[in-house]
Amino acid sequence: MHINQIKISGFKSFAEDVELILEPGVTTIVGPNGCGKSNVSDAIRWLLGQQSPRALRCANMQDLLFNGGSNFKPAQRAQASLHFTNVEGKLALESPEIAVRRQLTRSGESEYFINDAPCLLRDITELFMDTGIGVDAYSVMEQSKIDLILNTRPEERRFLFDEVAGITKYKHRKKTAIKKLEATEQNLVRINDVIHTVQRETESLKRQAEQAKRHQQLHGQLRNLELDLSRREHGRFAKDLTQTQLNLDELMLAVTEANEQIDSTEQQIEDATARRAELDNLIRDGQGVVSRFASEIEQTERQIALYKERQLNIQQQRQRALQAIESLEKQSAEFEAQKEEREQEHRQVDVSLQLEESRLTARRRVLTALDTRVTETESSVEAAQENLLETRNQVSQLETQLASLNNKLEYSAANLDRITERSNALGTELETEKASYTKARRREQQLNADLIRLETDQQKAEEDIQRYQTELRKLESEMRGMQDSLGTSASRFKSLRDLQAAHEGYYTGVRAILKVRETEPERFGGICGVIAELIRTEPDYELAIEVALGSAIQNIVTKTAEDAQSGIEFLKRTKAGRVTFLPLDILRTRPFHDYDPKYEVAVQQLLGNTVVVEDLDTAIKLTRRSRHSARLVTLEGELINTSGAVTGGHNTSSTSGLLSRSRELESLQERINQLTNQLNEKDTRSKKLAGKLAELQQTRQTLITQGQTHQIEHASLSKVLEQGQRQISQLEEQLSDVEKEEVNLHQETEKAKADQDALQSELEKAAKTRRTLQRRIERLSEQIQSEKSKREEVIESCQELEIALAGKREKLQSLSSELLNLQKNQAQIRESIGEHQAVIDSDDQTRQELSSQIDEAQRKFLQIEQEKFEAEENVRRLEEEHIGLIEQIAEAQKLMRKARREFDKHNRLRHHLEVTTTQLQMQLKAIAARILDKYQITIDQIEIEENPVDDLELMGQIDTLKTEIEEMGAVNLVAIEEYEEHKQREDFLVTQREDLERSLESVNQAIQKINRTSRETFLQAFEQIRANFQEVFEELFGGGETELRLIDESDVLESGIDIIACPPGKRPQSITQLSGGERSLVAIALLFAVFKIKPSPFCVLDEVDAALDEANVLRFTNLIRKYAQQTQFIIITHNKRTMEIADVMYGVTMEQAGLSKVVSAKFGNKIAA
């Protein structure tokens, strides 16, 4: 696997598309400082997912886009792509070639692609995972990254070793598993709290459910007894109803006979009336026919006049056509004369056109000869320009080499300054180390105090959390109780509202009127309502008022007597029953002091002579004193009429409860609103408590995190103190090494200056050759300009001739067009003459047709006059018959009145029986409605066994059961279902807890397995790197020793890694004490030690050889050649020795400020520029 192509566009200094074709082996990218060659390395790292602008040498990501130049606009998009060969299948995609692309727009949107398919950065990271390719891996190395590897703390250095060992994915899995472990532990704590709460609620619901079951059992017994009693009452009323209906059937026969007589007479009247209406229609139709005939006569007269007028118009039109033909023949003679003139002029222009075309052909032959001479001279200029380009490339290469030497001299001077500064800084660094050591000791003491304080704060937070959790659970329990009450009230409210909406408990006739008023309010707009809905009283007086009213509680109040009459007619027509109406405009009033003023007369009519007393004893005493002047009713429902009759006992009437139902609905609505408001208040309080609890939990977590941070910092301080002691002992050894490095730098500087003079001489010689070629190109260019001037003169002459020819051709075409138009005009004139002649012929024929039509219209006129006379005679006969029918209808109506008197006599008796039948039916329906309302069952569906006891004993058993139910008080009937639901939820939560506990165990085992695998894999790779590092180190330094050391061997997976190096002739020391060149060489040795374990498919080295002298560069290039057999190298360098090993070389130049250009050269069998 290797890179075969790099494409860059709009990235940094690369404004235009740049394509680098790569092959296995070594590719070098060279160029002067600031030309943009390191931007290639930046593009590769950016494409692999680098997200830090600082790492890409810019302030923000938008700085990566080309910012424009003198001749170039800023780029709107930056794009880079890498194309890999994947024949070996090292990448997890089944494709022989894989292209990875990233692009960034001015708006800041970044997109990633794999083989032109959109993807995420994560997909690219996973694609290259454990291949050595990545942002932080060893596939891209620059001087700053080598310094970072060598200068960072040992803990930060191990990322390279983790990548080589292939444990990066294990660490990622471990991190994910730890997060899952923490989340599972938190879920387990939460679910334990929930289980505790649910178990407490389940126990409470269990007790309520047992009470509810007992309540349901008693209700079942009460239901059976009440159903048995209702069935007995229904049977007695049904027997009476059967006898009454038999009597009614006999009377109905008499009524039917009378009705048939009425129907017969009515039929005669209807037949005569129908014939009368038919005659009315026939008379109207006959009169219409007469009018129609008169209209047709008038229309025929107008038509005859119209035909005569058209004959006159046609005669005038024929005269105009003859005049037009004469005028057109004169125009045709004039057009013929014009045609002969244009034909003569056309022949003259055609001869002149042929002469001009001959002159133009001659000029074009001269122009062809001039074009040939200009082409030959331009070929000479192109050859000279190619030589000039080669000379410029040579100058550019010499300038690049000279710039490289200048950079090397600058680098040497900078190193000398750095060495001097380092020598001065060593003493300062020693004092700084001691001060840091003392500061770390003080920080350690402060951390100990902070840890004690954090532990106290955490304990206080735990206590506050427990207190708020207790309060929140108490509040939730209260809310559940209120929700139960709200559910019970809402259920009762819905039941009563449904009964009221269905008008249950009302007589059939009352229900019919009320339903029609709801569906058709405009039909019964005068109905005010039922007495039960219009009056209100205190709950203690409801029973007394209902008894006093009796069946009058269902009386309907109307505004006028006419409204009552309209309601009665509706009941008769629909046979829906009977209703008592109370018209407010005809009722008489009596003094009364407790009523709704709006319905004063209705209330006085019903209750004006009624007094409510406490009990029956008081009523009897008051009756004896008042001598029956008023009706008395007790609070328990006993009634004493003015006659002295006393009514009492148990009331089973269906009208019971109508007065209290509206009041109970209002009470329930108030109760529901009150409970809803209280629930909302408690819910708000609950949310506030939950918010405060969350804040406390967050505070506790923050305290825990701070404590962990302090403990980590405490452990880190211990390591810092230990490292500080070692650092102080090494400072003196570094001073002597700095002095030796200074002598070597002076020698390298002198040699570089000599090479600089030689290159300057070659550069001046190449510049002289370039100037000579430029003067030749200028001379040839002047010659080309002269030839082109002559050519322009000839072209101008040709153009003048072509313009003259175009004018003559246009004139010739104009004459042809005029001749054609004259021919067309003559044809049109001939056509117009033909059209006018056709009009004359057509008019002659039309005149004859009009004469025929006038004769026909006059014959039709006489016929219509005869038909009109016959229609008038028919109308007269029909009017005589109509007068006879009027007399016949009057006689039949007299017989009809006599028959109706007989019918009314029988009907009054029938009505009496129907009232009795209706009363019995109402009693039966009341029983059925009560059973249906209370138990949702019909009389026919009662299947219980009949109780052998009599009615009185049966009612006693019912009262006993009701008393026992009332003594139980309020019972939560929903508790049975709620208990089952809570029990199921408790079982489900316990199962969830067991699953979480098993999950915790599974995750812990997975983390332990990851730790074992990672440790074994890392130690194996670490030992291989350590052995390879020693081997490569000896190869680069010509001997010496080195060691990779784990700082904390007890924590293999997190321990830092220290590098100890001992070049030949020196003592073992840390890499921080080596010279710049030695440090770079150590880093290179470490990189190649990694390659021996797991070769990276490619490696980008960005000026890593800058700090190496010539001898070390030679060792470095030998090592590159050795590993180039298995790894593709892309090297950005200034060093000539490094350039010599390149298979392909790319040069980066900046001919215009801020704009990089790329030229290439391939060494071997082919040379390309």
C-alpha cells in the first residue's frame, strides 16, 4: 500500500489545482524558504483529520483557504485528496484504490469523502486505525514534532508506543466501557430508589384493594335484591297495562269506523278540489296558448318586413362590387409598368458584382503569403523561448541551492546564539528548579488541606440531598392521593353529565320536547326549561321540594300559551306522550316569598301553597292548628295535603333526584377545579424541589470531581519533585556538551561560505545566457510585428472590397424582392376581382331565396290566426265546468262537519284510556330506566333467582346492606387495578435491577480483559522497540548505547516513557541533555525502530534533517534507502545529500507573491518537467 497521487486546490498558497504523482520509494520536495513547500505536509495532516489550526500553522481554519493575490481572487473552497493503492487489502475496504478527500468552504463547513462518498471524520480515523497513519501517529513527522516527542513529559510521549503496539483501539474500548460502567452504576442507584418507593405504594394499595373487593361483594348482594324487587313491581304494572290496552282496543274500533267516514268525505272533497285545481291549470294553459298565438302572429309580421329590407341591402352591395372591379383593373396596369423598370436595373447591378469579386480574390492570395512568413518567424521565437525557459530553470535551481546554503548559514548562526543562550540559561535553570521544588512542596500542603475541606462539603451535600429526596417523596404521595380523588370525582361528574344530557328520569314526552329543543333551538325558542332545572334549594330541602312538586317537577315552563300549544301539537303529531306546560303569560300568581324572580308565576303556581317543616310530628300539629289551609311537606319527604291526606314511606319514583342532580354536577365541577388547582400547585412545588435536588446532586458531583482532580495533582506533584532532583544533577554535564557543539558549528559555517561563493559564480554565468536569449526574442518579435502590420493593411483592403460587394449583393437582393412583390400584388388584384364577381353571383341567388321566404311567411300568418280562434273557444268551456265544481265542494264540507262531531265524542273516551295507559307505561319505564341507569341492565336480562320472602322483608334486607355500605365510607374502587399495575411494575423493576447488576459484572470483566490484553500487547511491542532502538541507534551513531525505560512499571498502560542515550565516548544521559543534531538523530533512530516493528505505508519527513551535519546526513540517507524498500518516503528538505537519494523530485517556487507553483523531475529512465 502506498500513496500514488496527491491533489491540492485552494489550500494556503496553492491557488490553482496541484497534482503530485508519487511512486514507491523516495520523493523529495525542495524549494527556497517561504515558497510553501511545507504546505504540502500541512495539507496531508489536515486531510487525515487535524482539527487544530495552531498545528497547521494558522490562526483559524478559514486561514487555510487561499487568500488571493495581485492577479488571483481568494478561493471559496480548499480541497485536498490522497489516493492510495490497496491491492494488499490493508485498508478495510474492498477496493484496489482508495481516495480520501476533505474540503473546507469560506462559511466554515468541512466535508469528508471516501471514494467520493460522503462520510464522517470518525470513518477516516477508523479506516487508518492501527496502520500507523493518523494525525498523532508517526506517518507525518516535522522538526517541531520530533522536538515535541523528545521534549514532552514522559507521560505524553507514549502515544507513539501505543500506536505501534496497536492498543489505541483497546484504550478507546476501555474508555467507552468505563463510561458505560459509570452510567450503569447511576442507573442502579436510581432504580433502587424507585423500587423502594413502588414497594411502599404497593403495600398501601394492597390494603385498599381488599377493602374495595369487600365493597364490591356487598354491592353485588344489594344489586340482586334491588333487581328482584324491581322485577316484582314491573310485573304488577305490566298486568294492569294489559287490561287497560284491551279496553282501549275495543274503543279504537269505534273510533276507526268514525274515522273512515271522515276519510271518505275528505276523499270526495280532495277529489273535487284536485279537479278544480286541474281546471285552473288548464284554463291558465289555454290562456297561455292564446297569448302565444298572438305573439307568433306579431313575430311573422316582423319577419316579412325583415326579408324585404335584406333584398334592398343586397342590391346596394352588388353595385359596390362592380365599382371595386373597375378600380382593381387600373392598379394592375400600373404594377406591370413598374415591373419592367426593375428588371432592367437588376441586370446592370449583376454585371458590376462579378467585377468586384475578381479583385477580392487577388487580394486574398497576397494575404496568404504574408501569413506564411509570420508563422515561420513565430516558430523561431518559440524555439528561443524554450531555451530561455531552460536557462531560467537552471537559474532557479542555482538560486534554490544558494538559498539552502544561506538557510544553513542562518541556522548555524542561530544555533550558535542558541548555544550561548543555553549556557547562560543553565545556571538560571538550576535556580528555577530549586524554586519549583519549594513551590511544589507548598502546593502539596495546600492540596492536603483542600482535600479535607472538600470531604466536609461533600458530606453536607449528601445530607441536603437526603432531606430533599424525603420531602419530594412525601409530596409525590400527596399528589397521588389527590389524583385518586380527582379521578373519582371526574368519573361521577361524567356519569351525571351523561344522564343529564340524555334527560334520564324524565317522562317520554318531556324527553322528546327537550331533545328537539337541543337539535332545533329555533323551533321551540319559547321553552324556558323544566322545573327541575329552573329552581335551586339547599341540599337539606331537596327531598322535601321534590315530594311537594311530585310529577310537577317535570312540568315545562314556556313564555306564552302559544308556545305550549306548539309543544302539544308536536307531541300529538309524533305520538311521543303527554307533558304539562306552564305558560308564564296566563298563570295566576299568589303571594310567595322563596322563588327565582325570573320564573315567579311558574313557581307560585306549583309551590305557592306549600310549607316545609322539619318532621311529620310538626306537620301534623301545624295542620290541626291551620285547619288544612296549606300543603305541608317534611324534610324526609312525608306530605300532608290540604284535604288532610298523609303520604309517606320509601320513594321509588323515577323523578327522585332530578332536583339534586344539577346541584351535584355544580358541586362536582367545583371539586374538580379545586383539586386541579391544588395538583398544579403541588406539581410546581415538586418541580422546584426536583430542580433544587438536581442542583445539589450537581454540586456533589462537582465536589467529587474536584477531589479526584486534587488527588491526581497530588500524585503528579510527587513525580515532579522526583524529576526535579534528577534534573539538577544533570545540568553541569550539559555545560561541557554545549562547548563542544559550539566548535563543530564554527567549522560547518566556514565550509558553507566556500560553497556559497562557487554557486554565486555559476549563477552569474547562467544569468548572462538568459539576457542574450531575451534580446534575440525581442528582435524576432519586432520582425513579426512588421509583417503583421502589412498583413493588417491587406486585411483592411479585403474588408473594404467585401463591404462594397455586400452593398451590391444587398441591392441585387432588394431588386429581386421588389420584382417578387410586384408579381404578388398583381396576383392579389386578380384574386380580389374574382372575389367581387363571386359576391355579385351570390347576391343574385340570395334575392331569389328571399322572395320565396316572403311568400311562405304570409301563408303561415293566415294559419296561426285560425288556431288562435279555436284556443279561445276551449278556454270558455273550461271556465263553465270550474263554476259547477265549487258548488259540489261546499255540499261535501257540510257532511264532513257532521262526521267530525261523532268522531270527537269517541275520541274523548279514547283519550281517557290512553292517559291511563301512559301512566302505567311511565311507571314501567321508570322502573326499567332506574335499573338501566343504576345497573346497566334491562328487566328482561334479570336472571337472578326470585327471593322467597315478601316485599316488606326484601326492602328491610336492602336497607341493611345500604347501611353497611355507608358505614364503610369512601372506598377507592380503582385500587384493585392500581394494585395489580404497581405489583407488575415492582416485578419489572426488580428484573431490571438484576439485569443492571449482571451488566455491571459483565462490564467489569470486559475492562479486566482489555487491561490484560493491552498490557501483554504493549509489553511485547515495547521490548521489540527497545531492541530495535538499540540496533538503529548503533547504526546511526556508529556505536553507543540507549535505553527506553518505563517510569512506573506498576502501571504499564499509563506510565510515562523516558529515553536514555549514550553516544560513543559520552556518559549515559537523558535526551534533553544532548545537542540539537544528536537529539534529531535519536528521534530518527526511534522512528525507524518503530518502522521495524510495524512499517508505516508512507512517511512524510518535513525538514527533519535540518539539524544534521554532512556526516550524519549521509547516515540518515543510508537508513532511508534501506527502509524505502517497504515504506514510501516523502521528504521536504534543503539538503543536497538528501536530494540525491530521490526517485522523484518536486520543486516549489513562488514567482508571484503568495502563489506557489510546482515543477517535477523523475530520475531514472524518464525525465519530465
